[in-house]
Amino acid sequence: MRTVTWHVVMAFIGLVVGATGAAAQRTGRAVPPLAIESLTGRDSFERYCASCHGRDATGNGPVAGALQTRPADLTSLAQRNGGRFPDAQVRAFIEGTTRPLSAHGTNEMPVWGTTFSALEPSDGRVRVRLDNLVAYIQSLQGRRPSPPATDVRSVGAQLFRTHCATCHGENAQGNGPMASVLRRPPQDLTRFTTSNGGVFPSERLRRVIDGRDVPSHGPGDMPVWGDIFRRTTGDVARAQERIDALLVYLESIQARAAE
């Protein structure tokens, strides 16, 4: 098994102690107790970890932006370690027993082994809490919740403006600022449904955008976005998410048959 790299250490740290205490001093509100009765992994994660890593564990918690090092995506630990979840190393990092204290970086980051020992009435409860927390993180591997369709469309619109509008135009009708210098005029992307019998050809377009097995991008003017997205994201699944978002957006801007 590969050794878990330093950024995985950062993946299991939160700001719960410092953030909740500071907020309480500013607002005068009571701080909720740090020790919770439940020992389930989900409850421990949501109480102690989600403020940084987000409830979906992808690193988008409400205080993530205030950290010097952005929290890691905890749903990809197995992927980043040869496809196998490194449970023993992960537990050691959370507990803080097999690494120097400085590995946590700044003093924003609590060492949860010590913290749990101070909060719990027995070592047995600490062990169970840590075991359940690690098991819960393991259960999240590869799970990336699908965002609402409206969010997917927004992502697709942004991707289109960034990567496609230069040739195809802001309105996707083939009149982008680079259109005149291309050997082949860009296609009007709003006419796929009307030219396909009223059905949006999503799977055919997926293959065209991906570009791996369809020579539809013409004589080299058009980038192969599947390869580009895989290189820029470093992740096949995320590259496919970008293609999915583009397809959702393109389907949403299709011209009506009467137009």
C-alpha cells in the first residue's frame, strides 16, 4: 500500500474548536457542546469535520475559504492511493499518533486523537468514535453527489463561455470572434434538436465533445475536449462531469421547431 501523502493529513482536520469559540465570543451565543453522545461515523463527521470538508466531504465546508490550505476532497482518498482505502494510515493521521505535530501545519488544525480523549469519559468511546469515523469516510469513497439540474446548467454555461464561445459565439450560433479565421465555419449549436427530428442527440454529441473516437472536430481547428478536461482535472470522472454539464446547457438552448 502506498504511503498517504501530506495533503491527506490536511484532509482530516477541522476548525470546530477555534471557529465555534470565536463565533460565540462575537455573537454572545452559547457554544454547542463539543462532545456529542452519538458515536456514529456520520454524526462525528458532521459535528467535527463538515465545517471544513463540507457535509458531502468534497472540501467545500463553510470555513474552507478561511484556511491557509484548502481541505482535501475526502471522497477520493482511495483513488489517490491505488484504489485501496488506506484505513490504518487515515486513522493514524486523524488520531495524530504517528506524525509530528507540525504536520498539521498551522494551529488552525486540532489533533483529533488528543481532542477526543479530552472530551470523552473513556478510552473505549474514543476508540469506537475513531473507528466509526474512519469507516464512514471509507463509505464515501467515489461518491460525488449530483448537483441540482439548475446548477449543472450553470456550470455548463460557464464552461461554454470559457471554452466554446470564442468559436461558436456567446449565442452558440457559430458567430464567435474566431469564426472568420477557421478553415471550417463553426456549427450553429442551437439546431441539433430541430435537425434530429425533435430529439436532442445527447449521446452522439457526448462522443463529439469527448473526441476520442469521432473525427467530428474537423481538420484540427477544434480541440479534443475529452483529453483537455482529463488533463486539467486529473480525473476521468470529473472530465465526464464537465461534458455532462455542457450537454445539459446545450440542450437547454436548443431552438424550437417553429423558429
